[in-house]
Amino acid sequence: MNDTRTYRLPDQQAEGHRRNGPVGVRAYAISEEQKQLGAGRRYYLRTYGCQANVRDGETMAGMLEQMGFVRTSDQTEADVLLFNTCAIRQAAEEHVLGEIGQLRRLKEQHPDRIIALCGCMAQEPGVVENLLKKYPQVDLIFGTHNIHRFPALLQQALKGERVVEVENEQSSLVEEMPVHRTFAHKAFVHIMLGCDKFCTYCIVPYTRGRQLSRPLSYIIEEVQALQKDGVQEVTLLGQNVNAYGRDLGLQDGFTQLLEACADTGIPRIRFYSSHPRDYTVSSIEAMRDRPNIMNALHLPVQSGSDAVLKRMNRGYTAGQYRELVQGMKERIPDLALTTDLIVGFPGETDAQFQETLDLVDACSFDMAYTFAYSPRPGTPAARMTDAVPEDVKKERLNLLNQKVADHGLAHNKAWEGKIVEVLCDGPSKKNPAVYAGYSRHNKLVNFRAEKAEPGQLLAVRIDRAHSFSLDGTAVSGEIEYNE
């Protein structure tokens, strides 16, 4: 293995970084030589983390197949093993490092095999240095802002070089990158990169950079192309989608985007994720008035305690969040609301945790992603004292999960006996004898049918509710949906 090529590594002072002028847009390019790199070769791709990571993984899969590689699920068969990583929680990082550590013997047996790591972990302070020192089996490391360079970087690695390329800021938007979607009938669409909020616990502004919105016309052209390709549902992705367009000078950019996407006629539109500080009445009314914008909203609150929210730098109080939810449900009575909740943030008392339980009761979420606080190096919260003991975090998390499950079951019970529209994804992973898909309210529905194809919209009668899923039976005939 030849020299390590280290380019610009992450800047931990992301909060003070500002771009000098607008960021340009350019088209992705790949050389004819790079298109031949995968001839007779296989690749293995493992993606960790959020939908943004999944979408990045689909792009890199598209690039690898454009280069002629064929995918395999067997690591021992792969000529290139690519790990698309997440840095949100320590457990995710430990999982990645454990899996890469186990590949050392495989690399020793087959030195020509390329092991690559990309994604948010590569952008995190200190990770690259640790990988270079302790994991000699890793040949290629690149960050979230370098995905468009993947073919060129892989070409270098295949020549025997150890390659590192990590930028701390997106220098330009790159369009027209290839993609191999997980589902033919559903697609993720990036509308923006990065985040400007700087919550004290969050590593995202340091790994994915400052907010950068794609021009609206590019997004609409992509949605139109997906519709022509038979896609039934798009999910608009961003770290904070309802702040879309502010860096472009748009006053209500997210509403404009929602309405423009709805005007394409694509059957289903979802979006993820939102911030309570940035919601406008117009965007909620767009959801209400446009039937192809689904009545399902993910609105992270993180805590029900004003003191904890202040330490998190969330910019709102629990009371303001409740008022926001109340106003949303007045406009959209059947709104399915989900959230994120963190327990055990530094300094969280028993009384403050109880305030979170009270907020769950007040808002009655359909579902919540719950986490025990995990410090991320480089974030302000990681420097906070008064850590909550791990056994206390675990106890609080168990209590919170039970309360969330109780509310989820109550919401789902209300669907029993009703007919819902389900977009079929195919056979259920847990039970191939039934099919699985999602309702308009983003409820997982496992249903029985004589035959159902991925991408098919079906009427399903809900027979039984669970805390986080529904069981049903496909029905035929003229159905008046009563969702």
C-alpha cells in the first residue's frame, strides 16, 4: 500500500464557518476508464443511520453499478466493501468499528480487496486519525461532501494507494448523480444538505455542514422524472426541511416546494425531518389542502422540560411546542404525529423527565423514536458536567417507551374496522405469507391478499391493531376510503 493521500479534514469550528457567496451547481462526471473499473468485480454495501444515509447509499450503489460492479450480500465474495456510516450515536460507531475490525483477516488473505468507509463518521473529529492508526485494513476514507468523487477515489485505491478525502464544507451542489433505489416505486429526494440550528447535542452541523438548499427547479425536475419512471411516493429529505430555501432568499420556501411537488401529480409526498421553530401556517394548510401530501408529520421535540430544551439550544419551550401541535391538529384533525425524544441529557432531573412524560400525554404521539443521551465529541453537550448515570437513563427510557407504546396502541385501535389505502412494498420481511406496506398516515400495515405487487395501491380493511403496526385484509370493489 502506497502513501496516504490526506486532503482537507473536518473543521471543528463549523459554527463560526460562513460561506463566501453562493454555492454553485455542477453536473456529476465519470470517465470512460472509471466506467470499466468494476468489470468482473463485486461490491458489498452496508448503510447505517437515517434516510439521508440511505439515499447516499443508493447514490453510491448507482455509481458502483455504473462502474460495472455487481452487488453481493456476501462479504467474502466482494472485491470492494463499502461502509456508509452514521455518527449520531456512539453505539452506531462502535458497531461499524467492530465490523471493520473483523475484516482484518479477510484483508490479509486477499490484499487486493478494497475496504472503504464513508459517511458521517469520516467527518467526525478524530475518527480519520484513529482509523489510519488502528485499522490498516481500511484503504479508502471519504466524507459526505465527497460522494461525487467516489469513482475517482476508488480508482486511486485500486492502484494500491491508501486514500483519504474529507472536506468540511460542500464546495458546490452536484446534480445528475446515478442512483440505484431500494424500491422501484418509492424514492428519497434530497432537498437540502446540512443544518444551521446547532443543537448542543447534535453532530450533524459538523459532519454534514451548514444548510445548503437545492434550487427548487432541480427538485421539481427530479420529482417529475421519478413520476414518469413509475414512482408512487417521494420522501423529501433534509436535516430541517421546513427551513428549506432560506439560504436561497425564499421567505416561505418549504410551502412553495410542497405545493410545486403536489402540482406534479405524483400520488404520495412525504417529508423528513422538521424543526418546531420553523413551521408556518401555510405549510400546514398545504398538507391539509393537497390530497397527495400525506397527513403524517415527524416533529422532533426531544424533551418536555423547558430547562432541558434551553440546554439543548432548541429555541422553543414545551408550551410553545404544545400550542404548535394543537394548531396543527385543529387544521388537520387526523394528523399522524411522530417525534424524537432524548432521556438522560446532562443535568436532567427526575422532575424534568416527568415533564417529558407529561408532554407525551398532552401531545399523544402516534410513535416516537426514543434515545438515551450519548455524548458526541466536538459538540457543546459533550463538555457539559452533571452526567446522568447510565442505569437512570435506562430506567427512564423503559418508562418512556411504555408510555409511547400505550399512546401508539390507542391511536392504532381507532383504525380497526376501517378501510385504508396501502402502498404495497412486497412480502413482509418477518412473515413472507403476508404483504407489507404503509398507509397514507405512515402506519405499517401487514395484510393478507391473494396477490399484491410492489408499488400497487390497495384498499385494506384493518382487522387488528398493535402498538406500532396494523394487521389487515385486502378488499376489492368500489371503496370509499374512510381514513
